[in-house]
Amino acid sequence: MIHTNWLEKETVRTVTCKHTDADKFLVSNVLTAGQQYDVKNETDEFLFVVDNTGKVGGYYKTYFE
């Protein structure tokens, strides 16, 4: 249950969203192109960031620089 305290966890790094053009998912509601986001956790395929809703969400790395 490590995900329950990700908001209080220290930031790993900061990334910039480069686009919100998704083929399968709607991410333009929670990510803004050009805005920087704090990374709370990272896997091979996903970044878990604090998005525009103020919660931690997992997104493909292709959306970020």
C-alpha cells in the first residue's frame, strides 16, 4: 500500500508535459502541455505525477520530456 502516501513523499524529479494528444485515453482534462509536474514514483512505462486535480495519477512517459 505504498501508493497511499505518495502525496506526502518527496519529489523524485520534475518533468514537463510535452503534449496531451492521446489515441486511447483522455488526458487533456488533467494534464496541460508546457506545464511542469512533480514526479512521485516512476516505473519502466509510467510516471506517477501530481496532476491538475491535485492527486497522483499514472501516465505514460510519452507525454513528458
